[in-house]
Amino acid sequence: QAPTPQERTRTLFPLPRVYNRRLEDLGPAASYFDTDYFGWQGDSAERSARAVVPLVVERLHPASVVDVGCGSAAWLKVFGEHGVTDVVGVDGPYVQRDALRIDPDAFVAHDLAKPFQLGRSFDLAISLEAAHYLSAERAPVLVESIAKLAPAVLFGAAVPHQTGGPGRNHQWPGWWAELFAAHGFRAADWLRPLVWEDERVDWWYAQNTILYLRDGGAGE
């Protein structure tokens, strides 16, 4: 049973896979990511995004956003509602096109356990509650791919003891911060204090989401 917002720890973490493996590599976990999953996950993400996206847009003013481990692309849908129409979603090939909440032509199917490039850059990359579905060994590959996409990254992944789904690599934010630091990004624990008690934001987003900024980049 997932903890309620009231049960989660009140101590903010110090600054310091996305369902992205090939479907056949996921084994028994593959059945978790079915149509029903993307339905409720999309509704949850869209509700939370309506509270978070305006804050992100106000600070970073992105004209383009890529979501790595996008699922149904609910976050990108909400960015579109706030004027960001240049969006791309990336996730495993098992995501059904009819589950997407953006134009299917803006979706890229890729095994995120492997390095990838999109041949362009973005103002902002996001990857929320997805990276923990990769093994710890593949996490640096994912972070490197994300770091090449944008100078600002909004990132969150499940922490130790967090329930829900077949996660393989639950880590504290500091662990991920070290991976991003290797690519010149610093962690800014900016968002969590703003949404910590916001009932519109699901606790896993409020608890885990950190902004990473490339040194000298936007959002400083």
C-alpha cells in the first residue's frame, strides 16, 4: 500500500528505466504496463502536471520539451496547453499509440536501457517516475542520454522503500545527483517546497522531483 501524503517524510532530501527496457527483457513485469496502467497513470500525471507545469514554465520559459519515459505523454499534453507545442515523448515500444495524449508522430519508441540521441536539443527534458524501472547498471546510460538533450532537466524516480510497480533501482535523490553532476549538472531542490503540501500533486511527484541545471545554463 502506497503511503499517503501525510505519511511521507517531512524532511526534504539534501541536495546532494523507464519502462524503458525491451518488452521481452521485462519478463513478468511486462504485463504491468498494460492499457489500464497507462490509463490511470495518465490521469494521475495530468492532474499533477496542471499544478507543476505553470511553475516550470514561469521559471524556465521553455519553447521545447522532451519527456524521457513519457508513458501516455500526459505531462507533454499539459505543457502544450501552456503554449509549448514543440514536444517529443520517448518510451519503450510497448506504449500503445492509442494511449498517447499527444500526436503519435511526436512519440519515439526506443529501448531506453540503450544510449540514444534525437538529433536535436530541447530547452527542457523531463523524466518523472520512470528511471527506477532500469537496473542500476543501466542508469548512467539513461542519465547520459538525458543530459545531452537539454540544459535543464526535471527528474524524479522512486526512492528506497517506495511501493508501486516492478521497480528495479530505488535510490535517494543524491545518488542520481552524482550521475548528473558527472555531466556538468547541479541539483536545485526548487520545486518540492512549492508543491509539498499541494493536494493536486501526487505524493511521488512532490517527494521525488528535482531540477537539474547545466552549469551556466537556463534557470540559474
